[in-house]
Amino acid sequence: MNLEWKKISEESLKAGYRKYLKRIFLMPDGRTEVYDVKDEGKVCCVLALTKKNEVVIAKQYRPGPEKVLFELPGGLVDTGETPEEAIKRELLEETGYTGNIEFVGTSLRCAYSTGIRYHFIARDCEKIQEPQLEENEFIEVELMPIEEFRKHLSSGNLSDVATGYMGLEYLGLL
Amino acid sequence: MNLEWKKISEESLKAGYRKYLKRIFLMPDGRTEVYDVKDEGKVCCVLALTKKNEVVIAKQYRPGPEKVLFELPGGLVDTGETPEEAIKRELLEETGYTGNIEFVGTSLRCAYSTGIRYHFIARDCEKIQEPQLEENEFIEVELMPIEEFRKHLSSGNLSDVATGYMGLEYLGLL
């Protein structure tokens, strides 16, 4: 079976602070279909471990699920920044911790999004300063034992499950 | 630190086929902030294994990343349907396979989305009919050995990483 779709056109549109792409595809059966694809950039996220194998958690309110979550540090990769630079900056700004950062891999945010998630681990993390939070960030840092974090991954209260498992896999901890 | 935001108002808006919610929050420091949250529903996804421990893959083109991916079966939970009913239907429609389905858990699709992903495993899957594809679905079924699937999870060519790892964890296969 021919599975390939062929993009005929693409229009960049805005919806409040969000962006999306109206893409028209020629389908394998000759029909055309319109898809409104989320125009989302690169995000980065890190499984950061202290020397005692505790996970550095950025406890914060999330406006999608509307509750306080025990999340992993991370955020948007800014223009002109590499994902590695972004995650080092985010970890330090959000938590005050830094460590030896290694790139783990990427994953696709959603089949209907252009977004890519860059996953990292950080070893031997230590607190070297107070967090430098942005105006709309309210974050409390927690250290979670790694066994508890592994249970947390299946709790339903995390938007960073892929980073958690990919990081543990990379570290040989699964 | 007080981490809670208080929602002051919410407006439901459309952007093409997409929906979003303009939410205004009172922040812990007394300011107000506007967030355009993706208004996304329930989706379901399954790690479906045959008796030979092969993963049932729905190979298909994805309009976000614009390429053919080896994805897990799944889709939207329709109105009036439970997630369990939805995943049984999606697995059968997309692949022609059915099996013993068990609920694994949920995860949050994104910190800026209302969407919840329902993860399932299916044991002892067998093909009982030809796939019943919808008009805009072009799917080829592949069976992938589970060792190969575990590598595939870190390949960057998958939007279902959480389902894969949560399913393997649930099955005691990590």
C-alpha cells in the first residue's frame, strides 16, 4: 500500500498565543484533506540526578491540568540556542542545580504537532545558586528518591513520562 | 511558597479544526496572566503483543512530523465511549487484531493541554479480520519483535513513547 501523503499547501496561522499550520495533503487515494497541525517548536526536559540518586523535581502549577505537579525541569529552546544550552539554562534557572548533562534522544510530541522534545540526563547534580525564576514561574524544588520517581511515572500526574523512562533507560537503571 | 494559581475566567475558542481555552489566572504574586491552553480530549493508545511477543505496529503517515512512522494503534476516545471501548475499537479497526486488553494508567499530554492519554496493553493478540480503515486512514500493519521495539522507543520516530514504556513496565518486561 502507498502510505505517503503529499503536502500541497501550508498556511501559518495564529490562535491567541498559539500558532498552527493549515496543511492540505493529497492523500494516497487521490482525495485532498485539510489538517490543522500544531506549530510547536523544540522543547527540552531533563532527568537530573544528585550524587545520592535523587531526582531534581520542579514542583509547579500547570495551566492545562490545573494542578500542582511534580515535574521534571525543562522548557522551550529559545531562538539561537542549542537544546543542550537550553536545558543547562532551564535546569539552573528553575532549580539552582547544575550537573554533567548528556543528550539522550528525541521524541515526537504528537502526531499532529511539529514539536520535538529533546531528552537529557544530568549526573552528579549540585545546587550552586538560588533559582532565577521568570515573572510567571513559581517553582519549588524537591528531591525525590529514584524508586519513588519510577512509581511517579505511572501516577498520571506527570507530563514528562517519556523523559523519565528514556533517561532511566539511557542510564541503565530500568 | 504558595504555588497555586486561581482561574478567574475561561473562554472556549476555535482555531480551524482545533479548540483552545483562553484562561486567565490570578498568580501567587497577585498579577494576572493569560494562557491559551490546548483544549484536547481523551486519547488512547495500546502496546499490543502477539503470543510470540511481537508488537502490533500501525505503520502510517503522520501530518505533524510529515513522515511515515511505526506507531502504536490508538486514537480519540469518542463521545459516549469509555477509554477501554475506544482502544478495543481502534486496535481492531486499524489492525484487524484483538486480544486481552488491560488498562495500564494515564499520563498528561502536555502541561499546556487539557488532554489525557490512556495507556493500555493487550496480550495474546490475534488477527481476526481485515482492518476497517476510515476514509483518511492509510495504515499497514507490521509485527515488530519486542527487543527491536525497545530500541525503537529511543529512535525519535515515535509519538507514543510513554505508552511503550508504561506498557513494558506494567508487563514486567523492563
